[in-house]
Amino acid sequence: MNFFKAEKDKEFQALGLKDQSRSLKVSPNQTGRTIVRIDKKRKALAPGKRVSSSGKVYWESRANRSDKVGEMV
């Protein structure tokens, strides 16, 4: 599994992109509203804890930052 991550990181660096972010802990709840037809065109992570490119951990629960249909949307 680490081999695939290393290969992916090489591809990102070759394209001049930062590491792909990831969710650490997924949350069942979200806040805010969303426009479904626009959101279907974009990829996003599930709501919850995330790691920024600088390495800091933060919590993201806004509906316009995820693909998941939440209870509060």
C-alpha cells in the first residue's frame, strides 16, 4: 500500500501539485446548503477531520466541501 502512495506522490510532484488531502475521521453531520447539480461535477472528501498541506489538523463540516448528503442539508 505504501508503494502506491509513493507512486501517487511522485505523480503529484511531477505535476507541481501538493499532496492530496485526506479525511482522518468522518462526520455524519454537515451544516449549510448545497446545489446538487453543481456539486455532482466536483470531487470532494467526506466531512470530518482533515489534514492541511502544512500538516495541521482541522475539522470540516460544511456541506459545500463534501459529496455526502448530510442530515442538516
